[in-house]
Amino acid sequence: MTEPQNTNTSELSAAVQHANSADAILRRLATRAMGLTGADIERIVREARLKARRSKRAIRYEDIEDGIRGHRPPVPHNLRWRYAFHEAGHAVVHHALDLGPVRGLNIDSGEGGYNLVGFHAWATDTRDWCENMLTMLMAGRAAEQLVLKRVSSGSGGSDDSDLARATRLAFDMERTLGFGPKHPLLYRPHRDPGAVFDREPELADRVHARLEAALDRAAAILRRRRPTFHALAKALFEAQALDEKAVLHILTGGDPPLQS
């Protein structure tokens, strides 16, 4: 019988711990870098290497993290809180509706918050799934209204904003996905929903009603999960960036199951 050698076990344990530590650092850096372009990252790494060379040492993870944070202007506290509640709202509702993993949250960009979420491969584009997506997209606005009592323009303003994506999805539910109450079997795509709304106010009313229902549903989920919602917002405010592991630790902190 061969007895295990403690030295090999210790070495393996140390190697695993080192790998886990390096993985955690890389996750943190990736989360910190959300919102930056490839050119931004390349410049930050180049400057970190130059800093290390001048100090006559190897480059460190801290050099890159300092470069990422130094690249961005400081965010005023009132905006940090708004960003934190907004992104925490998205994350809590995304998790509550079991849409998929929350990969990371970031409010350190100076240009608003970022969330990186995934979606289950087994999910199907049913009416329920679309309504869950609408609810998640409206959750940031619901979070601001719930806590701060007034909303910012952060949910809208661009073609890739929460409101734009939610409007497009609600429009498609009515016109192209077969979920509308009028002529659901007709496929009626259009590149510009806004132009259609101007001509068809009844359609605009139905799309808006879907968005209002999603907003109310998101607010109800956040009220039910208020302790988790506030804990996540507080942690995000303090850290300014949270990776998947940190977010999941808070999201699974003991809220009651969501009632359908």
C-alpha cells in the first residue's frame, strides 16, 4: 500500500489556493473594467508596465487595477447611490426570476452603471419569458422610484437603454412574436417602432401598458426582497464593482422564495 505524501498534498493545496486567488483577482479586474473599450485596456496595461519598469519590478495586478480606477473620474456620492440602487434592482429581479447568472456589477465608470448578466441556455422565448425580461429591464427604474422617490433619465436616452430595449421587446410581442391581442398570427415587423406609435395610438397604449405592468411587477419583487436589495446596493456603493461570486453571495442570503 502506498501512503500519501504530505509534501505533495501540501504543494497541490498551495497550487490550488494560488489558482483560486489569481482567478478571483482576474474576476475583480474584469468587473472593474466593465464599460472600457479594448483600446482603453491596452493603454492601461501599457502604462502599468511602464510604471513597473520605472520601479524596477514586475508588473502587479494592483498596477492594472489602479490604472483602471485612475482612468475614470470620481463619481459624486449622490450619483453613486443612484447607480448602486439602479444596478442592484436589475440584479435582484434578474436573480428572482431565474433568468440566469449575474456576472458582475459596476458603478465606477463615471457614465452610469453597468451590469453583466447571463441567460439560461434552456430558456425558451415564451410569453412568460418575455414578460420576465420586461420586468428585469424595468427594474432599475423601479428601484430608483422605490428608494429615491424620483427617477433619472438613466433608463432611457439611447437605442441600447433599458427603456429602448423594453419598448422594442413589448412592440415585438404585439407585432412579431404572436403575443398580441389583435391579429397575433400576423408577422408585422418595423425598423422604427416610434413611427408606428405615431400612426397607431392604440398600439402605443398596449405597449405602454406592458411596460407599466413590468414596472409594477419589478417594484413588487424589490419590496418583497428589500433586505437583499438594500444589502446589494450598499455593497456595490462601497466597493463600486462586484464580481459574480460577491453578487451571488448577497443574492442567496436567505430571502423567501418568490411566489408566482
